[in-house]
Amino acid sequence: MATKPGMVPPPPGEESQTVILPPGWQSYLSPQGRRYYVNTTTNETTWERPSGTPGIPASPGSHRSSLPPTVNGYHASGTPAHPAETAHMSVRKSTGDSQNLGSSSPSKRQTKENTITINCVTFPHPDTMPEQQLLKPTEWSYCDYFWADKKDPQGNGTVAGFELLLQKQLKGKQMQKEMSEFIRERIKIEEDYAKNLAKLSQNSLASQEEGSLGEAWAQVKKSLADEAEVHLKFSAKLHSEVEKPLMNFRENFKKDMKKCDHHIADLRKQLASRYASVEKARKALTERQRDLEMKTQQLEIKLSNKTEEDIKKARRKSTQAGDDLMRCVDLYNQAQSKWFEEMVTTTLELERLEVERVEMIRQHLCQYTQLRHETDMFNQSTVEPVDQLLRKVDPAKDRELWVREHKTGNIRPVDMEI
């Protein structure tokens, strides 16, 4: 007896009662004789008989698995889109039947309305999933806010969340390099200033000055030599205690960044490759199912004596295509699970590196200000002797000393008498 579209022929051993399926659904038998259902429009497959309402299975408690349901992250809108369960990436397999299905069970897929796929990674749709608890709820941590992509400010495309973190770290490395260059320029200025002070202190101008003023003038010139030495020491400490540590930290930071970048990039490439394999297997399954459906219809109108054999062959190919799809989905889920774990680990590592970088720069800038303060104190100490001698300058005393040293006699000429 021929069946109408949407009617399922009863399997052997079951009641010969026609089962009405919703539009777009077809029924097939696995090689073990177990019936499964396929939506030829959405490519959704399930062991449970669909109900009359699209997207709702007839049996309560049944569930469909799909490409990876969630990660502990955010969808494209930037708002949390986590499921209530823990952030796990694996696909659930049907446990509703104790029969040993082997590798012949077809894959189950969620409806497309429940997920969003971004860069080959599936996220829960914001309208269908409740917010998931953050990994670090008391902090604005990297590991909670960079799972999905962000729109380019120019509107030319999107940037992966992890790429934003890398850009942040690369900018931090560049800023650190520029800070090192700034300190280097400061050192050069100090060295040039010290050399010029030392050169000026050797100048012989006004060296003939005598008395207390001469002593003060000599001390002024000596203070220049002392100040030059202070600035040379300041420049040397800037190099050893500020510039050099900044450069060494930058080199180690660069190595850590390179390791993180390549690791995640390789995982994303693997994820994209396996996603492509899943889509290819899904298309192949659709083609096999359509071929099986066509041959089934041929059997109903008895177009060929070989139709039954063709149906068996088409069913085997359809089942094999379902097995291939399940294997591809499993491999994809494994890759996405690995990516999830590495994302958490790597984002936390990047966060640690950034905190360490900021704290290190803060400490060395504090060291810079401390050295600068010490230099000012030493400079002040070179000026104090000059100030003390200048206070002692006494013009009357200088005149007396000069007269005593250079006098020629105290006899004054008298007028000549006529």
C-alpha cells in the first residue's frame, strides 16, 4: 500500500498503524532496525518521533544535540549568553535508549534559532539561553568577556575577542619600548649635561679673583664639578635600575606573547578545519537522505524490480553518512572543548602578564622618581658650601688682606718748601 507524503510506513514487527508526521519530516530505519526521523528542511535528526508542533519532540525529556552548544563566553552582542550549566563544550549523545547503537546513530542537531555561529564557533542565542555565571564574578577578568567577536569600529568586519587581547598586549609591549627609549633619552641628556658641567668647571675665567670672594668663586667652579659627578651617577643608575630592567622584561614578555599567540591560532585553525568537515558531512547526509527518499517513493509506485535492493543500498549509504557526520561532530566538539580550555588558560595568562607588566613599570618609575629626588638632594649639597662662603664675603676684610699683602709703605709725600 502506498503512503502519502508525511506518512510513515510501519516497520516490521510493529503495529500496522499509520503515523502522521509534521510537514518536512521523514522516517527511516537504521541497519539495526531502529527508526529515526529526519527533517529534510533543516537536516535535523532525532530518535524521538516529532510532534505536530515543529521543533518540539513528542516524547517528554528528549533532547537533541548539536554543534557545540556553549562556551563560557559572550555572544556577538557583547552581553552574557551562557547556559545555566557549567561552561562545557562537549556534545551530549542520546541516552534515551539502552540499545547499543555503535557508530550508526545519526547526529542530532539543535534548531538554528538556538545558536549563533561566529568564526566556526557556536554560541547560544541570547534569546534562548539564560546568563551563565562568570568564572571570576568579582573581577572584570579577561576569561569572561572575550569569547565572541567585536565589530570593527570602521564597520569593515569583526575582530575575534582573543585578537583584541593580543592587540592590547602588543600595544603594552610597544608602550614599554617607548618608555625605555624615553629613559634612554633622559640618560643621554644627563650625560651631556654632566660633561658640559665638568668642562665648564675647568674654565680659567676670573681665576685671579682674591680674598673671600675669590674663595667663593673657586667654590662655585668646584660645585660644577661635583654636580657633574652627581648627574653622571644619576645617569648610570637610570641605565642599570630603570632602562635595562624595562628592556629585559620586554624581551621575556615578547617570548611569552609569541607562545600564546601561536598556540591559540593553531587551535582556531583546527577548529575551522573540523567545522568545514562537519558542514561537508552534513551536506553529504542530506544528499543520501534525499536519494533514499526518492528510492522509497519509487518502491511505492513499483517503478523497478531492483528498487528494494536499491533502497537497502541507499539506506546503508545514508546510515554511513550519518556515522560520518557524527564522527565529524565529535572531532569538532573535541577541538572546541580543547579551544575552550586553552582560551581560559591563555586569557588568564595574558591577564597575569598585563598585571605584571603594569606593576613592573610602576615600580621602575617609582625608582626613577626616587633617583631624581636623591639627585636633587646631592645637587643641593653641592650648592650649600657656595652659599656659606658667599655669606662670609666681606669687602672690608678683603681690602685689608689685599693691602697687607701688597702695601708699599705708609709714608705719604709732603709739600716741598721753597
